[in-house]
Amino acid sequence: MTDLIERFPVQRITDEGKKDVEDMVTREQPLTIILNNCELVTLLCSPHGLNYLAIGFLFSEGLIKSKDEIKKVIVDERRGVVRVETTGDTESASDDIFKRVITSGCGGAGSLHRMADMQNLAKVQSHTRVSAQEVFDLVRGFQHHSQTFKATGGVHSAALCDTKNIILFADDIGRHNALDKVFGECIVKDIPTEDRIILTSGRIPSEILLKVAKRKIPIIISVSAPTDLGVKLAADAGITLIGFVRGKKMNVYTNSWRVVAE
């Protein structure tokens, strides 16, 4: 974790007065993704899992459809560059990404998508169910999983789970990035996402919901809030959206039949 944090002297002020202490702050770096020798985008991110972030981003943006399209991934951590070689049509794809008409107010990966993506969601067909206690247990474990968050409080987290365990976990300064890191690792390691659950520390707007729908994931859980469009898209896509999981309380916004009674 030492390469993910910096230490700074700070003056801490409380009702008891002032004192000089050292605080730990999460690191941030730019990452440039180059697709088939075309500089595509520069993201601000945490400096780890850069290959997964690049692949997850390209998938979320529809620039790759499967692992079979990836020929080579070269990570230059010192320069903050990931080069991805694919079998796809780079020129038309890179032109298309800058024509997307919606951008997120949060920044980070996956913030560009088209209105057509929102209107043509395929319904998630899954009979996966989870009990309320399983939701509480998953969230409790999730909240204690990130050492970087414990040290700095400065990152978002995302995880792929089944009803009992966390399968993959990632954190990043951006909630989009954290989710793309999880999905990028799924693609690289051939880990299926159907009938799984996504946990996220951030709010759930439409673009986060779209990422989940593209991976055919039936349940998304957050300790935070959704937006109205996120709720509407989850309902249309057949996804169970659970928010504000705090202690022994939660809100089930859509498709509540997947949350079963004890």
C-alpha cells in the first residue's frame, strides 16, 4: 500500500486547539490510454491495476466486445500510459467516443455514453436472489476491505460478489474507475459476471447502471444513493437496485423480488 499513499504534514484543529501531525493522502495520477497507436483518452486514477482499468474502460465504452479482440496490452507505469492493440476499427471507434452526448459530473472512467445505450438496454434475465442478511454481511465485509480507504478515506471501492463472498475487489479515486478495474479483471481472467452482484461505495447514476447492465449483472448494492434515472434504468433493465445499506437498513428501489425474506 505504500506506493498508493503520500504522507504530508498538516495542522489538525479540534475544539481542544491546534497541533502539527502527519496525515496520509491517497495518490492520484493521469493515465493515457492509447488504442492501436491512437491516443484515446486521459483518465485521472489511482496508480494500480492500470491494465484492468484500461481494458474495463474500453469495454464499458463499447470499443472492445470480448477478450478475443485484444492482441497486446503494454503498461508503462512510469509515464502513466497503457497501450492496447486490438483487432477492431480504431479510427471510427475513437471518433465515436468523442461524439457521446452525455458526460458525468463525477469524472473518471466510463463517463461517456450515448442516448442510444440508455434506450436499448437488454433486460437482465437472472433468477439470482439474496437475503437481507446476506446483503448486510456483504456490505460489512466490503467496507473493511480497502486498506487505502482505511488509511486515507480518499478512494471509492467496487466489488464483484456472489451471495456469500467477495470475488474481486478494486478501489480508485474515481467510482467509475473502480468499477472498470473490476470488469477489466473479469475480462482478463475470464471470470463470469452473470448471476453475480456488484457492490459499490458511490452513488448509482445512469452510467454506473449501464456498466452493470452491459455485464448482465442482476443486482447492484451501494451504501450511497441512486439517481432518478439510475432507478428508472434499473427497473427497465430488470436489475435489482439496493441503496443506502447502513447497519440493518436498506432501500430496495427496483425488482425487490430478488431480496428474499429470512
